Amino acid sequence: MTNSVTFLVGLFSVNADFTLFQRVMRIDEASPAAVVGLGIGILALLLVVVSLELWRQRRELKDRVRQQWRIFEGLASSKGLDSSDLAFLKELHSGMESLHSPDVLIRIPAVYDRALESWIGDKSLSTEEWAKLAHIRRQLGFKGLTGETSLSHTRQMTDGQIIRLAPEGGDEWFSARVVSNNEDCLEVMPDAPIRWGAGSEIRLAFSRQGDGEYKAHVKLIRKDPESPAIVLGHSAKLSRQQLRMWVRVPVFLEGTMRDMVDSDGTPLDPAEFPVHLLDLSGGGTMASTPAELPVESRGVLDFRLGDSMVEGVRFILLRNGKPAKDGGHTCHLCWDGIEIPAQERIMRFVFERQRLGGTAR
């Protein structure tokens, strides 16, 4: 195949001696039919070469895909998933828009959450199907649904979260605690017995410190007569009632500042250096830098959050603070046009850090 390609390149090269054609066929003495035949032969040769290359690439792709699925099936078997579970995960993978390899569904909760959210959509699933989804999640070792579930959906609420409930059209509110957040429903435990029956329209409200109050309309699915716990359906529509100042939580995270410019756009020297994040919020951060930076300077911040990186977050330096304990210079940064997915990741991290307490490293 390589010799054929070399021959064709030489045949059509601008610098090739025209006598190459004459060695194949004397053009000046050939009939039109012979010239046409030569052209068809050359095109046929090109087609063969291209077809062989496409076949080789396709074979390599198939081999790579088969290897990925072998890895996937090995991981799935090690987690106790059966053939029907594998079939469902393959269906989830086929519906994903990104080109993730199959094993990420098993290894990364965020990818599984996004794929599951897309697959559920507006489907009307049976109780057995919902139970199957919960079973698969537990087998995978994913504790909850909060990894990357949309912040506008009640599936992102955490177990143990305190909420308030009231009947539609009523003013009497009851406090309750989320016992478990499942794929199809929320199981909650009211502080006092409630009189509402199955099918009742319920108003749900909950607060997050520093982010405001959210409300949603849900339906009471069932009520166990032998237990005070009740089961509520999910809602993908949360309304934000009020906005407070962003809450900050203490952290100690490594990061990198880059593309630094002064307020007038003049590049700073150095333009890239390592930093430590000392606190974090959905609106900005306080960082420790090796040298003091000018107020209103701008740049881009990359930092590790959990198991992955948050990259390309633009910021403005609002003010400088006291010297940091690590010997650096503290500065207060405000996010400048941060992308929503990155901000949601930070907010989710902050909420989880509030719940658990302590300083993140």
C-alpha cells in the first residue's frame, strides 16, 4: 500500500518528469479511449488505497472499543453487577453526547449522574425500575445523587438536610429532615405528625447559608400508616426566593495564577505563579501569593477541587489583606464572568464543606 501511494504521489507531482506518463503509455500516440482507461485505472487505484486505509482505521477503532468494553465488564463484575445491570449501563453510555469511555460510568459519579439525569428525562418508570436504579447506584458505591445533578432539581438535596413543608394553599409549615434522596423520590421525616393524604400538593422550602432560600412544589406520593415518614416526588423546578452574601468556607488548596495583567492591561512579571486558596465561595476566594499584586489586576486561576481541576476561572483582585500564615501575601479575588458549571461545582463543594465542617485540602 505504501508503494502504491508513493507511485501516485510521484505520478501527480508538479516536479515529476512528464516522461513518467510516457513510460506508462505514449500519450501523444494514444487514442482517447486509452487515455480514459488510464484515468479510470488511476482513480481505481486511489479508491483501493483509500479503502484499505479506512478499513485499517476502522479495525483499530473496533479493537480499541472492544478493549474498553472488556475493561468495563471487568470493573462491573468486580462490583457485583449482573448482565441486566450491564445492559442498562450500556444503554446509558449510548445516550451520552460526550465521547467518554464506558468505564467512566463506573468510576466517576459525576458522569454517571449526568447520564442518569439525561436518561430519566420525563420517563414514567415503575416502582421496580426505580428500585433497580437505586440498586445499581449502591452497587457502584455512589452514596448519593449530588455529584453533578442540576442545582435546579430536588435530586441534588443532601441526606439529612432540614426542609419545611406546607400544604398547597395553607399557611401551616412543618419542619422535616431528608432521610434519603432516591432517584424517584425524597423520603422525609416530619418533626410532627401530618394529616395530608397521598396525592396532596405540597410546598417544599429549604435554606442554604449564604445562598438563599429555595422553594418547590412536590406531590406526596405515599404515607406509611405505621411510620411518620412520608415520601415526596421530585421536582426539576426550584425557585430562588432571596439572595444573600456568598458564604465562604476555609480551605487550603493549591492553585496557579496565570495570564496576569495590570488594571490597564499591561502584562505582569511573572505572568504565572503558584498560590494557595485560603477560603472559597461561589463569588470569589482569598488567596496567598508569593508577592503582593496590584489592586484591580486581573488573571486566570486554576485549582484542584476534590478529585479534579477547576480551570480557567477569571478574577479581579479587589483588595490586599494581612500577611498569610504561610509567609505569602493575601489578596481577595472576585470571580469575573465565571462559567455556571464551574460556579455550581464550587457552590456544591461549599455546601458539603459547611455540612461536614473542617478545612478542605
